[in-house]
Amino acid sequence: MKLSGILLRCALVAGLGGLLFGFDTAVISGANEALVKLFSLTESAKGLTVAVAIFGTICGAMFAGIPGERYGARECLKIMGVFFFVCSLGCGLAWNWTSLMAFRFIGGLGIGGASVLGPIYIAEVAPAKWRGRLVGFFQFNIVLGILFAYLSNYLVGLANLGDVEWRVKLAVGALPSAAFFLLLFTIPRSPRWLVQRNHVAEAREVLTRIGEENVEAELQEIIASIDTEHGHADEPLFSGKYRFPVFLAVSIAVFNQLSGINGLLYYLNDIFTMAGFSKVSGDLQSVAIGATNLIFTLVAMTVIDRVGRKVLLLIGSIGTALCLAGVSVIFFTNRHQHLLVWLLVGYIAFFAFSQGAVIWVYISEVFPNRVRAKGQALGSFTHWFMCAVVSYSFPVLAKSSGGYPFVFFAIMMLVQFTVVMMVYPETKGVSLEQLQKKLGIG
């Protein structure tokens, strides 16, 4: 099956939610220093300023699955677009620390909802042959958004805008947020969601439009799967037969954050400052790291459906552990600071090539249709809960204990290697309906 224009557009538009996800995640790194001075923030308050968006993300991830099942992922993504717009504009116009926190919480709701609904939509539209690459495109957009945030911060910083610089940095995201909202009106609803709602004719039309080679066979497989699930719409996720997919979703989300990725992304400029780099130099090196993230996510997307998810996770576990160990040595010895950027570039490369590209694909695959939205919400909630813990505690721990956070993250990556090697199944090249049989939950 060839990649049709409409299928590509579905992935591009839904993936734009990932771009806003990434942008809002990383853009705060360029404003932290100004916010600390303006609002006289302690290290703990700075951590809370960053983490409040994650608290919103947790709420968004927890509750997005319910309206997503009822109204469809596409419709609910429109609401996320509104949240992104309000956050960007509101943060840029914030009149005090409390208002800034409120608008960042709203942005977190958008990030959490998009992290659940975007991958679900793409996974349900995409055929098995393209699913890994197209859902992986959501992750590509996340890292593209991170790069745009770092690049935007660098360019705004060069403009010497003085006291309003941080406002401009945080408000820039309003433009792509508006574009995301409008473009969602140009893509169809998920054929699997349409079948669940008894809109079979419309589902057939969507499958035809996206270029499905054997429309009737695919439609009948979806109908059979939904019929098997009939009467299970309110089935609880936490039951014995879903124990294994729940473990897979929760564990991959926990390990994703115990790699330290969001601690580094949120406080990248602070890390460079701790190592003695200037503000502009830190901004520029952040751009280099963001570009590396993008390049290696692209590399992973080209091989994820051939090499598989498991191999990428194993490679990344070892690579990130080695790079993190190197960073810890720099902070323990206070020497070789010139190697810091290269170790962080290596870390980001291994992360992007492995779990950065795999996490949202894997979580969207391992649950059957009847609980996929709930499972995706659980995985996303776990991811963001752990992100809140890491992002809140990182500045305090890094200031008081130097390289110890990086040692901890490195050890966690070695634990991940062991768990993935011994427990994780491979999911490449299998339809969603066939995959649930492979996992023993058909």
C-alpha cells in the first residue's frame, strides 16, 4: 500500500499537536532566568513554575480518553488547540506569577490531551505497514517543536528586547496553535471510531480515501473486532487480562522519564550555566541539541518498522547510560566542561533514536480497541506524573548534589535494558486486531 496524500495529511495535522506539545515543553527553558529575577523565585519555586504545566498535563492525560471515546480523537484535538492558544497568549501577557502559573496549567491540559489523542488518531487511521512511521511522526513533531522552541528563544534573545524578551518567547506559540485548530477541520474522523459509532458507510469512505488496498476486508476485520468487543465499552482497564499491556505501557512511560530527558530539556540552559557557559552560548548550544534530537528521530522513523521497537530500545538504553555517566563525571570533577555539549548531544541522539521514537508508538499499539483510549491515557498519565516528579526535583537536586542526578538516570537506563530484553514483545508489522491476539487478549 502506497502512502496516500490524505493519509499523509492526517499524520501531518494530528502530528502538529505533537509540535505544539514539544514547543510548550521546551520554550520555558529560555525564560527561566528572567522569571527567577522578576518574581524572586527560589529553586523550589522555579521548579514549581516548570512543573505546574506538568500538573496540567497529568490532568489532560487522565481525562482526555473519556471524551476521545465519545466524540472522537479529531474533535477533541480541536479543544487542545484552543488550550495551546490560550496558554501561549496568556503567558505572554501574564501580569503576575499566579497568572503565569494558571496559563501554564492550561497549556499542560493541551499537552496531556494531545499526547493521548494524537497517537490514538494516527494509529487508528494508519495501516499496519505504515503505523510505526506515522505514529512515530507524532514524536518527530514533538522534537521539531522542541527545536523550534530553542531556535525561537535564541533568535528572540538576539533581538535584545529587554524586559519583554521572556514575554515574546512564551507568546510565539499562539500562531501555530491557531493553525493547528483550523487544519483539524480538513482531516476525516478515524474509521475505527466510526465503526464503533455504527457509521460504517462513512468508515468505508475514509478507508477508501486513505488508500486502503482491500477496503472491504479491512472494514470487516474492524467490524469483527468491534463485534467481539460489543458489551465491553465500559470494561475496566485494570483487569487480569490487561495486566501485561498495562505493565508495558506503565513501564515504558516510567523509564522514559527516568532517563532524565525532561529534566535536561526544561533546564538545559541552567545546566550550561552551571558548567560556566554564557546565556547566548547556552541558547545556541541548546539549538544544536534540539537539531540532534530532530535528526536522530528522523533516522529512527526510517527504521522503526524494519528493525522493530525492541531493538531500538535496547540500543538507546546502553547509549544514554554511557553519556549520562560522562556528564556526571564532569560535574563531580569540575573538569572537561568542553565535553559537556558533546555528551549531551550523544545522549539526545541515543534517546531520540530509541525510546523517544518508540514510546507513543508502543503505547498506542499494545491495547485492544475497546480500552485503547483508556490505556493510552494511563501511559500518558504515568509519563507526565513521572515528568512532574523529575522536573520539580531536578533543580534542587542538581544544585545541591552536582552529578548525582545523572548517575541515577544512568543506572535507570541499565535497568531498562534488562527489562526490555527479558519482557518486552516486538510489535512491528502486525495489525492492531492481530496484535491483541498475539498478546493473549483477543
